[in-house]
Amino acid sequence: MDDELYAVIDEKARKMVVMGDFIELTAVLWLDQKNILQLKPTWDCVISIDDAAKQITIRSAESLSIKEEC
């Protein structure tokens, strides 16, 4: 990561938030119920990275249900 960024990690929830110098949210990363890495950058999309299937999916953040997926 860049020097001005740092990560806040919740190991129990399997979530990581990347933040900047001014407590500006840069990205949220988490593993969903299927152990697929999810990345929510600051723009309106969610990027799913499925290592086993070698597949990257980009979808609208409007489709994200925080209670169900995070």
C-alpha cells in the first residue's frame, strides 16, 4: 500500500478497511459466504475476485446488501 494508506482489520468478521491520512475511507475488503474476496472501492461498484474460478466480476454497488454480504 502507499505510505499514506493504512489498513484496519477485523479478523473475526474477516473484513479489512483501507483508509487514508484524514480518516477517508478508500476501500472495504471482505470474504463473502463463499470465501470470495469482495472489494468495495470509493466509487459505486463492488469487485468480486474468485481465485478458484479465476474470475473477476464488477457490479453496481446498488446490488450490494451490506447485511447479507459483509
